[in-house]
Amino acid sequence: MISADIVAKYFLSKDPNRILFNNNIVAKNKTKFYEGNARLNKYLFLAQVVYLARYGKKLIDDDFVAYINGPVIKKIINEYPIISSRNEKVKIKEDISLFLDKIYYSLENASYDELIEITHEDPEWIRLSHDTYNAPIMNLENNIEEYKKRYKGLISALKL
């Protein structure tokens, strides 16, 4: 497993001009946030659940929490303005970078609204969504079989 901040920096490195991971302030569900931060957290989440579906184990060692606009990693929310202001080269194993590249390119044309909607369909987020004010920790490993079904087509299309 690798830390969320390494994966986040890797995704950010794919967008050096911050077109996707921008600092535009948007509002949804009565919450204001950086559009790029929402997008980054959704990329992290989808990378995690697709990896779980494909390999049966976690990619990212940080916990996701059920937040009002979907699953997030608290430290990424808090550190986003700092990490998004840099363009760092990130060294990770080749098999992981190939996997992350496929996730990145499969999501780059989705809007942050679409990404939020996708994550709002997650069974673990739905289970905890009544308590997003407290941001409970999500146990994604409980849903591996569901993720295998849900992301079977994506795994096949991306040749993972």
C-alpha cells in the first residue's frame, strides 16, 4: 500500500496546469469546496475501489470517510491548497503508475458533479450517509464482491 498523499501528488503531476485540479470554489449540498479537491478525492476513491475489485487488497493505506459530497480522505482535504500549488515528480512502482494512469485518463472528461454522483452510489457511502456530519470511516473491504461486479466492465475496458 502507498499513502494517499503520494497518490494525490501523482495525480496532480498529470495536470501541471491545474485544469482538472483547480482552485475554483464551488458549492454543492450546502457546502463550499475547491472543485479540484473534490475531483482529487474522487480519483483517489475510485482508484481504491477499482484496485480492491481487481486485486482484492487496498492500494491506499489511508482511510476514506463518508462526507456529505462523497468519500474523502481528511488529510487530502486539509492539505489540498498546499499540495496543489506544487508540481512534484513522484516516483512510484511502474505497475502502480500504469494503474493510476488508466484511472486518471478514464476520469479526466468527467465533471466533478458526475464524480460526486458516482461516489454517492457506493454501498458503503450510502450505509453511512445519514451521519456525514461526523464523517465516519468507511470500511471498503466489506464491499469487495460488490466492487468486482460494479467495476467489472471498467476493469475489462482498461485491461487491468
